Amino acid sequence: MTVITPALNADLQVERDSLWLRSRRWDLIFITFSVVVVPLPYLLYLLLSSNIFQLDADLSRNIINGFVAIAVGGPHMMSTFLRTGLDENFKKRYPMLIRSTVIVPVVVVSLAFLNLELLLTVFFFWASTHVLHQITYIVELYNHKERKFVRPDGRVSPSAISPIARLIDYAVILTSLFPIAAYKISRGNFDIGTNDLTRVIPGIFQQTWLFVSISGIFAVAAVAFVVKTAHEIRGGYINWPKTVFIGFTVLVAFTIPALPNLDTAFQGLNTWHSFQYLAITFFIIKIRQQYGSLEKDAPLVARFSKGEDSRGLYFFSALLLVGSAVIFAIVYALAQFFTPGYLDPTHPEFLKRLGLWRFDVAYYTALLAFLWIHYYHDHFLFTDFEALDDAFQSH
């Protein structure tokens, strides 16, 4: 039986009757206004490659990638395992998911050496889907709390219950990232770092029709979202926390692909995404520790979860990155014996390109082996809209 200390109870204070997931301050800091971190990686990249520091553009890009991976991206990726692989209850609930996970690193390692561009193409589209899936998950958490706790008497906003209204929210979110990306693909200009992804994207998807179609769908969804929002404001039942979150998300997702260095540009979106993920994941773990059976199902996680804040959980998640570091070292050593066939040995920058390829193979293998498992597990975690209920029901 978990003993609820005053300090721990204070750490989990929630506003049960408000539309905020936890509280206005917490939601704005960790979910919505944390959008301020989006431009930071790109601004730092511009600074490092400017006349002030005069670093090589590729070196600046890799410095940013490494910093984001260690500071927030890596811990967010590893924190998934605090709720899946290290939780006996999850493993009993999804045994086939845990067993099939071993396939993921095998695919990553194979593609890294055989076709890095294909690996990055799959990564880009799966990463985009994952980011958008998390956004819709947060939106549904807002809807769930509104329906069950804040307005259970039927005064719920249509976007929390109406299939059409929810479809509009989903449509504007899920299409916002792709119009400019589709335009770049149609122009044969879609690079992630030194890798040209248009070499492996099927030609049918590099046509103008895809850009026009996606842009048209997004435009219709955006107009519908504005109309729906105006209708909810007039009706007096708008869910402001959710609506503002969607607005910021759509604005950022739509503009990010316009930047020339997509690798670093998406690191900005990844930073925001990771910040949100860590906040929600640690909050759910704290709820399970106080109201559930965390000590029984995940004793190691419970040990790092003790205290008034989540620093222990962050430290544990960051500590798990040692696995990625080991994989990076092994793959980088092996990559010295390989040369990709598409690199021209007579090119004046052949050795530089070969060195960048070997670094990228090791970096993306070490990163994506765990990152894709994180995506895979989250497709299941993002169906749990009752994850916060215990904290609300206790009030």
C-alpha cells in the first residue's frame, strides 16, 4: 500500500473542475507555451555556422543533433520504457508487443548500412506521424477530462463529443505538417542533413498533384477549424486550453518545413514534442505511484520516482542513454569497413562525405533503434485516455 505523504500529495495537486489537464500553470509551461523552445535549435545552428564561430555547417548541425538528443530527445525516448518494458503490468497486457519489439533494431541496422536514405525516409514519415499522434492524444486527454469530469451534465463543447467537430480538429492537425514538405518533394529538394530523400521517395509522390491535394485539404480543414472555434466562442462552451494548444501546434507544424536546413528545423519541433512527452509521462508515473501499484509493477521506476519532483525519473531516463552510446561506438567502428556505392571516389570531397556517412550511420542506428521502439510502444500508450483519471477522481 502506498503511503501518501503531504509532500507527494502537494506534488500532484490538480484542478479537477477546470479544463486544464492538471492546472493552468502546468499546462501552459509544459504543454502549450513550451512552444518557445522550437526556434532555439535553429537559432543556435545559425550562430555556430555564422561568422562569429565559423564552424562548418555539417559540424554545427551534428552538434545541435547531439545536444538535443542528450538533453531532451534521448530522455524522452527512453522514458517510454518506464511505462512499458520496465512495467510488469504492461508486459502482461501486451506480451506480443514486447516480443515483436526485437524486430525493430534488426530492421534499423540493416537499412542503416544498405540504404541510409530509405532509413531516413521511413524515419521522417514515422516521426511525423508519431509527433502528430501525440498531439491528437493530448487533444483527446482534454476532451476526455471535459466529458467525464468538468462538464458531465451535457454542457460539453461539440468538439469533445461530435464526430464532425473532432474530425475537423484531427484534420487540421494531421495535415498541417505536410503542405510545404510536399512542395519541396515535388521540387526534388528534400534533404535531411547530407541525405537527399527524393532519391528513395517513389516518383508518384514527387508530383505536383500531391502538393496541391494536401494543401487543399489543409486549407479546408483550417477554415473549418476557424468556423468551428467561432461557433464555440459564441455558444460559450469553447475549450480554451485545447483550442490554444491546437492553434500553436498548427502554426509551428506548418512553418517548420519552410526552413532550408530541415534536419535542424525538425529538431526544434522534436524539442517541443519531447518536452511535452516528458511532462505527461512523469505526471502519469507520479499518479500511478500515488494512487496505483507502481511499487508492485515497476519497483525500479518507483525507486527513481520518489520525491516531490521528477528529477529522479529524468536522471533514470537519461542514464538509459548509455545503451545508445554503446551502439553508436560499435556501429561507428564497423562503418569504417564500408563505403556506400553512391559516393564517387573521384569527387574532391569524397573523404569528407565518406566520414559524414559513417558518422550518420552510427548516429542514426544508435538513435533509431530505440526511437522506433519508442514509436511502436507509444501507438499503444496513446490509446490510454484514462491515464490521468485517478488524480481527478481523488479530488
